[in-house]
Amino acid sequence: TLRTLFPYTTLFRSWSLDYLTVSKLPSIFKAQKDITKIEIDGRDGFLTQDDGSYKGIIKTVECWVKDLSYIDYLCNWLTGSSDVIFSNEPDRVYKATIINQIQFDVVARDFHTFLIQFDCQPHKYAIDNNTIVLTSSGNVFNPAPTFSKPLIKIYGSGAINLTINGNVIKLTNISGYVTINSEMMDCYKDLQLMNNYMIGDFPSLISGNNIISWTGTVSKIEITPNFRYL
């Protein structure tokens, strides 16, 4: 099974549909760390430089289509960027882009096989990514074994200090609400950038319990946690 949210949202099952059949799903594997190996003349082995980031991954799906009249439709559908869910990881979502050329090979009369290569971001995300609302100081539990980069919308006014696990983010000149997007590393209100009114690091939610509090005039905080896995 392959479910994607690419243009013309469609659900592909492992048995024949009107359009195609998925014959082989991609393997499950961990993304590779982006580590630079440094070799020094006269020194055994090598050193490593690790900035904590991971490389993107490619997930390849093998498919076949019988009715050639659908090929133009499939070529139009299999383009762009969106989310994809594979049935061997039904509770995870990948952020993917289709870049590769898609070649339809004839293996029998009216029977064409082809590969779809999804260029995916290194992390896969929990399907359950519901917004968490806090109206007073509280805790947010991250069930994943790695930290996440949340989207936090703060409703309030004036100067606000947001504290997550002891790390303080200072916000000023807030009117109505402001959004802190840790994945994009931007602070904004609608289309207006507010980075100049934020002091501190973009927050993350560590694995396990996260303690969240604030000072200032705040009515509520909405947190989209973006729980993720390697």
C-alpha cells in the first residue's frame, strides 16, 4: 500500500486498481548522518566532523500498470512535493519530492513496470500530530526517541518570556499572536516576519517530558509537536 498526498490525492493498494499496482515497497532504514571524515598526513585513521544533521533518503517503489491510457495521468500525478505514507510504516509520514525520470518498461503485452523514487527528508513523522493547547504552565510528552522541532503559536500581547526545559525565548511587541516555527527557523505573524522581536534559540521538544511555562500576558499556547523518528 502506498498513500500519498501529491496532486490528485489517491490511495494505491497492493492489489490492482484502475491505475496501477504496487509490487514492492521500499525497505525501512535509518537516514545516514552527515559526517565529514578528515584524514591527516602521518596520523592513523581519521577524524570526524559531526554537526548533528542527517542526509536525505531515497525510498523506491516498484509498480506496474496494465492500461496504457493511464500513463499520461500517472506522469502528471507523480510530480512535486507532498507527504507519503507506506503500508509497511502505516503510522509514519515522510516529506517527499519526486525528482527522478519515470521510465515505463514493457515486460509483456500491455504490461509496463516502472520505479517511483521518493526523495525524502531524513526524518519520518508521527501521523498523530494533533495540536496541544496550554492555557497555563504544563508538560508536553514526546513519545519519540529523538527531539522534535515544533510549531508554537502564542496568543498574547506585549513582552512575553516563553520557557521550555529551562531555555528562555524572549518575545516583544506581540499583538494578538505570534508563531515560532522551529523547522523553518522563523518567527512570524501571518506574512510578517517577527525574527527581530525574538531573542533565544528556536525551541525543540526532547524525548520524554518537556516542561513549558511563560511570563507576560498570554491567553493560550498552541503547539503542533511534529514528533519524528529516524
